[in-house]
Amino acid sequence: MKINQIIVVTDGRSNIGGDPTIAARQAASQNIIVSAIGIVNRSEEDESPIEEVQKIAQNGKGEWELTYIENLSSTLQMVTQRTVNKTLSNVVNKQLKEIIGAELEDIKPQKRNKFIEYIESLGDEIHIKCCVLMDCSGSMKSKIHKARDSIVDLMNSLNSRKGKSEIAVISFPGIKGEMTDIINDFTDDIEYVKNQIYNMRPNGTTPTAPAIYKAIEIFTNKSSYSNEIIEEEPLFAESII
């Protein structure tokens, strides 16, 4: 079983490279969930970046959240966990509908608790592939150190699970005038990620859509990529149903 997720982390609106909501929709059509986190300043009154973060997540069938930079680490972990729970709940409801003609909320509380416990244990065991897209535009200069630490914290959190976890990191824009840089492809080697993320250096504009398209590319070009978020196989033991 596997969940594929992109997390866009940005502190402003996209201003070059196309519409990120269209890119998010394309990712979702290929069964890659796109979630988004907006980094806000305490004194910021302009809400237009908030609207874009919401639309990216809505089109990518993912989760969205706003956070201050000092809380980015916990927010990354929270959004990832919510994505896992939401995805598993959707699969559970689909399979229950096929098997017994009812969804989780229709089942009696005592029986429902067994399913909830099972979902929680399954969430700890499934394969998660997470691609973090980190805004490295000029406005992130004072925030990039905390952003790097947050990626490492996310990886530590995922590695504490029983299931396999892999993280890829893409910065946007790149450091040599490109729209994006692949900081590291999918890996579970935390020391490698720690070394690579120091190649993220804030500069220039905010090409969010190209970053999403680049993430789609590294998901779909890998031979291990499946066209399903979670492989179609029964999730339930007979004793649970």
C-alpha cells in the first residue's frame, strides 16, 4: 500500500510559470495528492496568498493549512497525517459500501471503533512517498533555516513509523536561474537529506506551478510508481467486518 503526496510550502503567491491550481489538478488526476501550507507573517494583512493555498489543495484533493514559520515543523507533520487519515478513510468507506452497503458513519459505535483502530494501525504501516516543494523566493531569506530544519523533522517523524517512508525535496526557483531544482530525489536516508537541503538558497520569483509539474515528473518517471494511491486490495480481515 502506498500514498503519494506533494506538499507545497510557500510564503506568497505564484508570480511566474503558469497557474498552480491547474498543475495541482493534473497531479490529482494521476493519483498524487497535493496539499499546501502557507507561511504567514504576524503583521501580514494581504489574504490573497491564502486563497491560492486553499485552491491548490482543493484542486489537488489534499489538505491545506496556514502557519507561522516557527510552527512549520509541526504543521508539515500534521498535514501529512491528515492526508493519510483522509485517504484511508475514503478507501475504507468505498470498500465498506461495496461489501456491506454502508459507510463508516453508518456502523454502530462499538463496531465502528474496531475500524477506527484498524485505520490507525494501517496508517502506521503503509508506504508514504512525500515530495516537499519549498518556496525559495527572495522573501524566504529570513525563513530558510527554519524551513530546512522542518524538512528534517518531518523525515524523522516519518521514519519513526513501521512502514516505509521516502522524501524528495524540490526548491523553487532554482539557484542558477532555473524554475526549479531537485534538491534530492526520493530517499529514506536522512543524513543525505540533511546534507542536500543546504543547497536551497532563497532568490528570485515564485514559480509554484513548475515545481508541481517537476514533482509529477519525478513521481511518474520512477519505475516503482503505481497509478493507485493505495493498491486495490482488501483492507479488512473477516474478523473486523
